[in-house]
Amino acid sequence: MGIGRGTKKEYYCYICKIEIVSLKNFKKHMILHYDGKRCPLCQIQTKQFLPHLVKFHIKPNKTNLLYRDLAILVRESNNPYILYNPKLGLDKEQRKKIWKLASKR
């Protein structure tokens, strides 16, 4: 069934494997998994979990997902020089944003 007027969008919690009917209830549920430091879904450190949840997990755009994924790669490899690979085509500001995401510990 398509999503339109009169239908409710369902959200899925990948941590406890349940479906949640509304965005409001999904946000309330995800707060239960948040430890106050890191996102339970991607382990990026954040003090403001709900804006992070919306920006990177509920309504992401390709740029935000790229930044998040590169930040995770930099953090896990402990190699910030990955960002200087010419194949990525990142400029100074983009590298700065990614490094800021990656270096939060």
C-alpha cells in the first residue's frame, strides 16, 4: 500500500527489531537507546540526538550521508589522510566538516 493521505508511515528500529507507527513515537523510542554521548545507530558523538537522528537517519540527503560515512571511515581507520585522496574530490571545507564529525570522541 502506498504512503499518502490517511496512511501512516512506519519506522523500523534496527536495534530492537520493531516497527513503530509514527515519527513522534519513533523519536521517543530511539531516545531510549541513546546513552547521552553517541548515536546508537552510527556511533557518531552528538549532544543533540534528535536533530542528528533526523539529519542522518530519518531524512538524510546524499551529502550528509557521505560526510557521516567518511567520518566513520576516518575514525575507524585512524587515518585522516584518506580525505585527501583526489578521487574523493573534497575541498578544504568539506574535509573540515568530515574531520569535525570524525574527531568527536
